[in-house]
Amino acid sequence: MNGRTPEERQRAAEERAARREGRWREPGDDGGSDAGEPLEPLPSARPRTAVADRPPMSRAARAQRVGRPGRPTLPPSAPKPRFRRSFRRVIALLAMVFIGAALWAINATFQPLRGEDEQAGAVAVKIPEGADARTIGKLLERKGVIEDARFFEINATLTFRRRDLITGDYVLRRNMTNGAAIEALMQGPEVKVVKTFDVTIPEGLSLREAAPRINDSGIRGDYRKAVRNPEVVARARALGLPRGTKTVEGFMFPATYQLRVGATARKLVDKQLDAFAQNFRKLDLKAARRKNLTRYDVLIIASLIERETPAPEERPLVSSVIYNRLRTGDTLGIDATIRYAENNWDKPLLQSELDKDTPFNTRLNPGLPPTPIGNPGLASMKAAAKPARTDFLFYVAKPGGCHSFSTNGEEFARDVSEYYAAREAAGGNAPEQRC
């Protein structure tokens, strides 16, 4: 047991408290006695409670009072460090954006999640000699084979295949992945990406107009040579081509044809002749025969109708004007025949072209031109075989409409005057037509 008396223990406690508060005077200080004694409390000193009597302190309060290791102690009223937290959030956001952009670029380049659509349709592509990966990518993008030429080039570069792309004439599929397109171009033009492809020939085009687009459609061979083949001409004679006429203009029926990859231009021509025969059999030629018109005459008239109006309801009316003017012996005055002879379908006709005396100038020569001026569709063939019953002798472009039809020169002059007035009001440009 401790041999101290209660008074000694109290004295020791006070001594310890005084030492902590700096109020203790050591023995001998200021000439005092040898025993130490407490000083009077300093003005700034606060009375403190003995450790044994102090209530326990929470962890949060202790951290606030003492401060955490390595961090400055902030008073309770100090603002929180928001700048540091905001900076971290910005860094995290930028990292997410960077990762997202990287994933997007990887997906756009290699397209790992995208499958091949077997029903997307075929497209013919001619890769010119000497074309590099960038040029090929732009061409494929323009044709709808791939989505983006930049990622096509990146793919070919990163996979070390950009120098292995073979030029030539291809039939590829629309919406291919970059990898699939590269693989196809590495195999060469004989690659079988699709089994069949479509060739669409619009109604009314002449052979000279249709040939370039058909040659670029994916067929093998030259369409111009195919239509001049003696066997093709012989087949057309059996369908109504007169002897002595060497062109099969008019007999190449316009439609969409499905061909197997590798099909030749001659194969397409045979399909067109088959389609012409099937459709021409549908015509009722009684009205034409009563006017002493041949099957070939009907085909010529159909080609004129196809060029003169795109409106279905006007085709029989235009046909009636042609029939009536043939009956009266008047010239047809159809400038499309001159355009055909001059191969000028887009630019205004020159006066020298209008005055040139050729068999196709229907301003100068009465009757029909010597051959069709294009390849008409079934609707124009039907109108040519069976015109509307009218007395119309003239028609002219109608501002805000399609054509104005008239029965005599006075009405026709009025319609022409209205047309030129509308043209002058449009600043010399052709007035808008709604056919």
C-alpha cells in the first residue's frame, strides 16, 4: 500500500496540475524555500480539469483538435478543400472521355460487333490502277461499300495490308465491314462476295446514254459491242427491225435485271431482247394498223413519247398529236429527235443544230425519224399503239403544269406566248414544270 496520507496525495495532485499549467515554482527560485509551491494562476491560463475527471473524447473531436498526421489542422469553421475534389473529378471525366473515344475508334476501325448483311445488295466498283489505300477507301465510301474511308485506311495500315490491295473491276456488297472489304480486295476482281447483282436501265435512254452506266454496273465485256453483234441484230429483225437498219435502238427493253456475278454484256442484251418480246406482245396494234403503221413505227412513236412527257396521263395525248400530224402531213417539230442525232441531251440546242438538214430533224422533214431515239418502256408502247382520240395538233410546256394542248395555230400561239412570258419573269430561265 501507498504510505501517503490523504493530504500528501492531494498535494502531489496539485503539484502535477501546477506543473502542467506552468504555475509551479521550483525550490530555490526567487530565494524562496527549498520546497516547491504553486504560483498564482496566470491571466491567460485556464483552470484545467484533472485527467481522471475529464470526460472521454470522441475520435472525430480528437482528430479535429490534434489534427491528422501529415495534414494541417483546420478549425471547424474553415471551408472544405473543394478545389482538390473538383480537380479529381475533372481528371476522372477526361479519362472517361479518352477511354470512350479510344473504344469508339477501335470499334469504327475493326468493327468487331458488326455482322455482314447478305441482303444488302451488290454494287460495282472499279479500282483504278495505282490507287493507294486512301484513294480506294474514298471510292468505296462513295459507292456505299464502307462507312468511313479514314477507318478503312487505318485498318489496312495497322494490319499491314494496305500494300496488298489489288486493283480491277469488282462486284462488292453494300455496307461491308472494313476488314471484309480489305479481304475481298486482297483476293482480286474474281472474288465472289455476292452471287448476283442488279443492273437498272431507266426508260427512254438511248444506247449511247445507257452504255457507260451499264459498263460500270459489274458486267463483263463492252455493252456497245454486244448490241452490235450480228446475232443480236438478227434476233431484233425477228421482232420487227426492218432490213437494212443496223441499230437495235428501241429493242433494248429498260428494266432492272438480276445477273450472276461474272455475267457478260451479251447475257444482259439477251435478257433485254427476251423482255422486249414479252412486253411487245401485250400491245393492241389495231389502231396502228388502221393508220398503216408498222410495228417498228409504233416503236419509234413510243420512243418519242418517252422523251416528250414523264406524265402517265399525257402519254396518250402526245401520241394523239403525233398521229394527227402524221395524218395531216405536218412536220412533228419534236426537238428530241435533233438531240438524238447531235447526242446533245443537256445543253440548249444551237441554231445551227436546229437548221441542220438530217433525217432526224423533224422540224424540217415530215414523218417519223428513221429509227427510235431511245428505248421506251411498256406504258409509252401502249400509248403509241393506242393514242387518245383528240383533235390536238400542238403541245407546249406549261408553266406550273406539264403541257398545254391545242387544236389550232391561234391557241398554240397563245400557249407559246404564256410560256415565254413565264420564262422572262423567271429571268430567262425555263419556268417550273410540274409533271
